[in-house]
Amino acid sequence: MIKKLLVSLTILTFSMISAQGNYLDFDGINDYVDIPNSGNAVANANAISMICKVYPKSNTAGFPAFNGIMGYRNETNFDFYIIQLGGNQVEARFRNSAGTAYSITYNGMTLNQWNQLFLVYNGSTLKLYNGTTEVGSVAASGSAPVSNTATLKIGLIPFQTYNWYHKGYIDEASLWNKALSPTEISAIVSNSGVIANPASETNLKLYYKFDQGSAYGNNVGVTTLIDEKATNNGTATNFAMTGTTSNWGGTILNTTDFGSNANYVYPNPTSGILYFSGYSEINAIKIIEISGRTVLNKLINGTNEVTMDVAELQSGIYVAIINDTQKIKFIKK
């Protein structure tokens, strides 16, 4: 009985890990997430922030082949959105309840790589950040409408008769009825986009971690995007939910992954310093708990030997992710 229980717990643990760090892979044809009854999350707000991690894969430029990333757009009394105009160009817009629109154009989004975008309106200025860097701003004023019937969409921004669908990945999307400060933005970026304690964030209205499904597995029927604030779940619409696109994506952590290249991380177990050696180039190392929460994150300027001090971590099993690809399990004594 005890052996059976331990096996069940092991299976459950690895099932939980396989979903951690997932994202949605949008095909650019008709995939999107619809979040009904979500407009009033920021009704009458004169300060709003929206965040998402986006991995754009389309290099198509020019109207009408734009890519919708995330937001609201009704062209009348409330827009708050981010779209990819083409290549590395982004448009971000806030339209207030009086119908006045304020826009930012940014030419620095990187294709085929994760970008973390923050659109922040503080009552007097609309700002766009890519990571911790402010990449655009414009004076703005006004508020969202008192009764806001707009619907938040992820992976789709409609415009007149056009539907602009996103091609690529989206992860860690959230909506706030406050203007995030640079300090708050930095804290989120340093935690790989994960909001550390969403339950304590009273101004956090909607938060989607995209950790459902099995990465590129058979996910037919797994169409609910869970809101960590338990307010408005989203519905993944038109996804195939099988295969290598139009599906839940990510990298599955399994026992084979854990065992590979284990001789490059030592000592294991460790009580303090962890050594990484034998890699051709190390640019980043992330340490996550077995539950999937990031506890350490270190950026390195391309070296082949790195040390990390894990002495302050609690005893237990952790996973080191090197360059977002190689995964090594280690034990902290």
C-alpha cells in the first residue's frame, strides 16, 4: 500500500511539473482566447496595467496582416490593447470613455524569442515596457467607461471586418486596475513573469498562468484558461489541441530530462554552492521548486562555468534549467 502511494505521488508530481511553464501556441489562423464578462474588471478605472509574455513567430508586415496579442478594442469608448504590426513593430493603444485614442508605436520586439510587454496607464501617461525598459510613452487622459461591456481577448484583436490573430506563443497574461511602478515591473520580470502572490494583490483583476494541458500532447477538451484570481476563466477557441501547434505548448520535465547531463551539475546533493560545468555556453540558469515556482534566476554573460549559492533554499528537490532548455534535478540538503 505504501509503495503504491509513493508511486502515485511520483506520477502526480511529474504531472504537475509537466504543466508548469506551459503556454498556448497560437496558429495565426483562427486561434484565440475569449474572456467573457471581463470588461467591468476595469470599469471607470483611470489607471490600468496589462502584462503578457509573447513569443512572436510572424514576420508578415503591413495591413491587414497584423497580429493581435492581447487586449480590448471596440473603437468607440474603450481600447486597451497590444498588436504586432509586422516584424518587430508593435502598436499599443488606450482609448478613453470619451472616444479619444492615445497610441504608442515601438520597433524593438524580437521575433522568435520571448518578450515581456507591460502596457501601463497612470491617468496622465500611457507607457509601454519591454521587460524593465520603458520603450515608449505618450501623454494621455481619461478613464475606462463606467459600464464596460468590452471583452478581453488574447491572441485576437478585431478591427471592423478584420480579425487579427496571433501567430506564436503567449504566456503569463494579467490585467490590473492600477498603474504598475517600475519597481513592481522589475519584480515580475525577475521572477520570469510570474506574479509571486496573486491572492494578496487586490488590484490584480485577471491573471492567467497558462499552465493547463500537456505540452504538445493530446489536449482535446482542455479548453479552459484558468484565472488565478478565480474571477473570469477564459475559453481557448478553435484550437486543435493536438500536434505541434494550435495546442498547449511547453517543455515536459520528466525522469529522462532529469537524468541527462547530470555530471555537469555538482555536488548533488548540495548544502551550499552548486557548480555548473561542461556546457559550451551558459547564458541563464533558473532554479525552480518541484511544484514549478521559480526561486532563483541568474543571467550570465555567456560563460561555460558558473556557481550558484543555494544555501538559503529549504531542503528538498529542485530543478535547475540551463538556457531554458536543459533540466537537471538536484537535492538541497
